[in-house]
Amino acid sequence: MDKEIKKEERRKRGFTRRDFLQGLATFPVLGAFAWAAGSANRKRRKTTGTSASSTSEEDNKNELNVALVGAGAQGSVLLNSCLLIPGLRFKAVCDIWTGYNLKRAAGMLKKYNQDVNSYEDFGEMLEKEKDLDVVIVATPDFCHARHTIASLEAGINVYCEKEMSNNLEEARKMVLASQRTGKLLQIGHQRRSNPVYRHIYEKLIKETGIIGRITAINGQWNRSFQPDLGWPAKYEIPADKLKKYGFDSMHQFRNWRWFKGLGGGPIVDLGSHQIDIYSWFTGVNPSSVLASGGIDFYDRSTRDWYDTIMSVFEYNADSGILRAFYQTINTNNSQGYFENFMGEYGTITISESANRVGIYREPSSPAWDEWVNKGYVTSPLIPQVTEASEAVLDVRESVPQEKYGIPVNFTDPYHKPHLENFFNAVRGREKLNCPGETGFETAVAVLKVNDAVEKGITLKFNPEEFKV
């Protein structure tokens, strides 16, 4: 009888477990996975709302007041990570999907003893919340500049998801607002704070130059076919409200990444993360890009942006010219996502997916014993000997590379270190790993790929383009 009463109470509130699961099923795969993956940790933290590991008493005594703007799939991923970080107090959540996203996020925070004020209108939130230290912006790309600039001008530090904007002029204004107000702006290229990426950059690229001169880069993010995102029918946003916030329909609201003027398509949604690493590891921005792409598979009436893109960048590095290939395919997930840096002495394969990381030594390379002894790389993995491997190689074939690993085991949610870097910078302990100026440079490089596809020619970058 008690179960039936509780079920009826949930029905009257208008938001049932079935509704939650139906909405969750429409999340992008990555967002849904991250939300589910954090559930076990959240249960362990339920009484305190903070992580037991690396908890700082000082941080807990001097909490940062935080607001989340945009509580959809990506906002939920960031919220999960924040709940693992001590010293944060959520004061407000803002989302225009009040019946679903807003209610779900506020309900989640309440479970961790964080009662927040809920807002549909961002301007109202800024007007009423006078003690915010941080705003986390996870709204669609075309809203980033408006939400970020207003927050900075209100004296609030901002963590803004990438792409910082789908319009370079607005991205530039974001950086200028940060410089003018003296408030921090971190862009969500989270690999720049990932311990695996930082170890490889600091120890293997900068300090040792273990693979020698980088001669080529190859990267990709391939995804399986995914149907368009749907929504629970009972929570459909009225057409006039959607129009007010820049959307033509509920379909466009749920699938904004595929529409021009709202998002930038897969090259922005996915490629930004990896093309950002190209510039970081090589130390230079690209000098040109050639790209081919199109809506080759999906229904053209449901989207504007390309489902397949293959691009080639050229970089004029200090050591010489190198070329970098990047592709994103949205119909097949073959080999997933990774970045592959190839040099005269070896190869670095890296990915947020930990099982894709490997350091490969060319047979002609100087010995790496020194770097093994220093703990920069692990001892080489001995390949299994088979009849096939003992066969005589074709004269045109190279001897296989020897594989090494790195002594870094990263198991936290992907975004947690980048958020921690931001919060530590707000407290004056660290410098930002991806300030607005860096995010702007990546936006310049990435957004030109779509232009190159449209124009069908090689596009040159003027070095001045990367300056704010």
C-alpha cells in the first residue's frame, strides 16, 4: 500500500522515474554515460556533498558560490564532476527547459544538501544572485558569449564550455571582457588539465623530445549512427517560448549542435578538443587547412552541418613543416577517438580513453633506458611471439615499433581536473590551463574547417587572426 501511495505522489508532482529514464535515453551517449557512471560516487558522498578524497578543510570553510547555466547533457556532466570537488556551494541553476532539465538538476543538488534557486531567465538570475563567485556556462554555443560577458561584467569568474563561441567576433568580446574586468575565463578544453596529457606534454614532448621532430599528426573522432535526440512529450516547450530563446522547434532545441547559427557541427563539437591538442603539443597554430565534407548519410531536412569531415592542416613548426590529418565520421565508430603524434624516433598515441595510450619507439631510435629509469615511460611491453611475427619481412616493410607505457593512472571523470584547475585559479593557487586567449586560438583554427568545406579550397591562416 505504501508503494502505491508513493507512486501516486510522484505522479501528482508530474515528474516520474519513467519520465526521467525517457529523457535520459535522449541524451548524447557521452553525457548519459557520464551521468550514470558517477552514481556510485554520489551515493558515497550523499551525506556531505563532497568527495572524501583530497578534501581540503580550508576549501570547505571558504566555499565558492557557484551557479550552473545550462543543465542539459553537458551541464549534467560538469555537475557530476563538481560534486566530487570540495569547497563548492551551488546557489542557483538556470535552464529554459524548466519542466525537465531545471527540475532534474535542482533535485539532484538537493540530494546533496544543496538547495538552489531555479531560474528560467539568465538575466533574472544575475540580478537576484549577488554573492556568486563562479558561473559555469554549459548552454548551446550561440549563447556562450551573452552568458559569459554578462557574468564577467557582474564581477563573476566564468568556466565556459567549448566551443567558446560559433562566432569569432563574439569569442573575441569574451576575451576582452575577461581582460577588462580582471575576472577569470576558463574554456572547457579539458584535455589541457588531464594528467595523462600533461605528463606526455611536459615530460615527453617538452623535456625529453622522446620522439624527436614531430613529422605528422593523425587524429579522429568516429561515432556510430545515432538517431536525432527526442524528448518526453509531456515536457515539450511551447513554440513561443522556444522562439524567445532562439529556437525554431523542439527538434532544433534538442539537436542544436547540427544547426548553423546555433552550433558548429561535429568538427566543432568533437574536433575542437583534439585540434586544440595539435596546437598545444606542436607549440604553433596552423598555417592552412584543406577539408572535404558533407551531409552524406543523414536526412538533410533535419540538420545543416556535415556528418562527415576529413581535413588536413599544415603547421610551420620551429623544427620544420608538418601536416596533420583530422576526421570525424558520424556513421561508424571504427577505432573511436585518439590523437597520434609521429616523430623521427617514435610515436605517441593518446586519448581520453585510457586504453588507447601508448608510446612506440622506432627501431632506429636512441635507447630510451634513461627515460625508463626516470619514470617518464614504463618498461617496454614484450610482444607475443607468433609464427607470423617470425616470418621474413617484405623488403618494403619496417620493423615493428617497440611499445612503452606511461606511469600515470587517471580514473577520475574527464572534466574534474580542468574544473579543479579553474577553482584553484579562482582561489589564487594556480594559473588557468586554458584561458580565453587560448580558447580563442582554437576557435579560429576549428571554425575555419567548416569554411574550407564550403569553399572547397585550401584556406590560409593569417597569424593576426589568432590574436584577440
